[in-house]
Amino acid sequence: MALLLTAVGATGAEKYYADDPIMSSPKPVAVQQLPPRKTGNLYDFVKQSFSPHPRPALPARGVNTLGDVPDGAWFMNRHGTRRMSRQELQQGPGVEAPPVPPFTVIGVKTEGITPGFRMKDTKGRLYFVKPDPIGNLEMATAADVIGSRFFYALGYYTPQNYLVYLKRSDLKVSPRATVDGLGGRKRPMFERDLDDILRIVPRCKGGMFRLLASRAVEGKPIGPFRYEGTRPDDPNDTIPHQDRRDLRGLHVFCAWLNHTDAKSLNSLDTLVEEDGVRIVRHYLIDFGAILGSDSDMPKNARFGNEYIIPKAGQALTRIVALGLDVRPWESADYGHLKAVGRFESRVFDPEKWKSNYPNPAFMRRLPDDEYWAAKQVMAFTNEDIRAIVETGDYSDPAAVENISRALIERRDKIGKVYFSKVLPLDRFAVKDGRLVFDDLAVTYHLLSAREHTVQWSEFDNHTERKTPLAGQTSFALPQQIQSAAEGAYFAAAIHGTDQQKMVTVYLRKKAAQMEVIGIDRTW
């Protein structure tokens, strides 16, 4: 039976198909009405903090034959694939006009650690509203706006986040608004309830309130997604989340932006219609705890460097050392700008960065997941970064400069670390009879120019057997390839100075042209 199955697999399987590489996910299956699903924040924290998180050498799924993530309900290729303009970067997901006053308050925000409320503007659009903490005006609201734009440009679905400046007279409480009273019982909300919230909201010069207004995302909310497993009642959710490249690589993005609060509760699934088909779309939400902000206070210096609950060995080491082994992050210079909080780049190490507690998708990442994410980060120029940071509308230009400089330096560290783990060759194409590509470490000035060698082979798409073409060591297409028949496959194995790291590029003859259809990376 084993021999029979092996024979069937050898004759029937193909490594590449006619539609490879796939740039968009296959048309989804329509879903029915799905019930909301809740994830206990405390349960998730305890479970992930004390569960083992092995990192088996299993390649990521949800990728095409080039190693990229196709467009779909989880991820959309944006700035890393097609450069966005300055206007697009600053606009982010906000395709409509900002909130228009006056506003009607319809309820109080009961989840999370910061006070807030829900309101509608004159056009009936729903917003979730949060302030800055007392003593750190601009810190959390700017972080939320900046975060929504960075993660959107990186490829994720995020809410439309806006900064609004308003007076008390711009707000009125709806007659139907309710608030949780004694014993959790709902009671009518009154103007004085809103006054109680606004009493602890810091004011700008002139007495205006500066608030973060996050537009309710499209579709019907059905709860957060998890960073492991799948949702069984969603027929399109077939890849375990811990094996998705867009969730594994999210670790690199969170490290760059210091999004230490990346957890299930800060995500949201909604039912939406696309091309007449109802599907589940997956959002990242709530970015008030990125950069130097922790939403309700400046970020603790430990966050991003150690888990909230350290591993047993680490805790024991600190006890034995009587706390005298000072860590680099404990003595780092975080500056003194209250609108920035604690955010730095000097001691930042992408390999050592940690979210508040272990994330199963982050823990499963492999070098090719990290490389995929790093090349998205490196696509942001200094000007791109400053353009997005400016959307935080800081009153002190030093805040923009401080955050932009730190993000630029953190970006370069990410490129240097993760481009060194693999041979960072990309953007392959056949031009003028040659295989051309970019060495991203050289492109981004992380290394000086270096030599590469190539070995050409014929490739059997069914057996995956490679037959070397003797004497062909130039990047010019060998004559056997140029004269090959329609549908012929070839492979080019490329090395740098480190022979352990290799990129194999697969080509197919189609309509008298050679097209790049696949990439394999080894390290």
C-alpha cells in the first residue's frame, strides 16, 4: 500500500500549477450568520504565560510560491508591494471625512483600562472614543492614530482612527443611552455621567478636549480571533493561526512599533460582504499601547524586554544576583517628553523583543517568516516614517523627531538582523536574457556589494528532480533554457559567501518567455 501511494504521489503531484504564483486568495466560501465569540483576557494571559511554546521547523502556510502572503481577508499587500504616496500613508484606512460635530453620546466604554464612550456624529457614524491619561497629553491618542496607519500600510485591516478636538457643548447624551449601574444593572445615562468621564480627561490649551475617535469597522462584529487554532464555524479558516505567515511575521512589526499588547483581545472579526459573498474579515484594533505609550500611562521599561511573568530561570537569576545585574533597558535613555512616553532604539534588539506575554504565532516564526516581515519594514523610507508619525499631531516638533529617529534606527536593526539569517535576494525577473534580482542587504546599504554564484538545472515539476546543466554558471540564461519547449521548467540555485544559505529560483517557459514562478530558501 505504501509503495502504491508513493507511486500515485510521484505521478500525480505537481510542485507548481498553471496559476502560480497566486497573488490573491481563492474565492471564499460564503458563510452563514456566526455567533459572537469571546476570549477571556485573563484566561489567555495565564494560558500563554504558563504553556510551553515549542518552535518546530514547520514552514509557514498561507503563502504563495514566491513566499509572499496573497491578498485576502487577513492581509492585503500594500506599501511593501506598491509604494503608497505620502497622502495615502497619512490617510491610512480613513477613506471618508473625519467625524463631524456635534456628537451624540450613546453609551460608556466598559472594556479596557482607559475611560471612554461611544458616540455618533451628525452623519450617524459610530465612533469609540478614548482620551489621553492625565499628565501625558497626546501620548496615547497619537499612538492609536499612528498605529492604525502603520499597520494598515503594512497590510492589515485596521479601524479608521481620528483625532478630534471638541468642547463640552459639542457633546450631548442620547435619551436612549445607558450605563452600568449598581450590581451591573443598566440604567439611563445622564449628562452628569458624561461629566464624570470628562473630569479626568486632560485638556489642550484653550480648554479643548483632545480625543481619539475610532470609527466602528465595517461589518457585524463576531468577537476577536485567536493566535492559535482555527474557527471551526468559518469554512474559510482552514490554516492554524500559529502557522500563518502574516501572524508569525506580525512579531517583527510589533517589535518595530513596540506593540507590546499584541493579543487576541486587540483583534476583531466581522462579517462583511465582498462581491456579494458574506465572509469573515480579520482586524487588528486598539493601538494605544504602541511606541512609548501603555494607554493609561507611559510604557513600563520592562515591557518589550521581558514578559510580565518572567521565566522561572530568569526570575531565579535576578534573585540570586540581588538585583545587581542591571539590564541594558533599565539604564536606557528614554528622554523626558511626556507626549512620547518611554520609547528608544539604542538598546532595542529585534531578537530579544517580547510582547507582554507569549504569543503562540510569534513563538513559531522561522527565519523566512522574519525575512518576509523585515522586507516590509525596510520598504518604509525615512520620509515615509516621518509622514505617518506626523499624523499624531504633536504640539512639540521634538516628539515627531524623537519617535521618527527611533523608528528609523529600529527599522535598520530589523533589516540587519533578519537579512543576515537568510540570503536576502528578492525581486527576481528575467530581463534581456538574464536572471536579475536585488540583494536587499546591499539595496538598503546594510552590506557592501558582494558576489553570487549560480547553478542551473532542468527541473521535473512532477518528481521535483533537478538535472544540472553542466558548465552553466552565469546569470545569463543558458542556451538550453532559451530554446526550451513551452511548459519546460528550470531551477537556478544561488549562493553567496555563506554556502549554507541558498535561494533556489524556479522558472517556466510560457509564450516564448521565461517567467519566475517560485522561490525556495534554505539557511
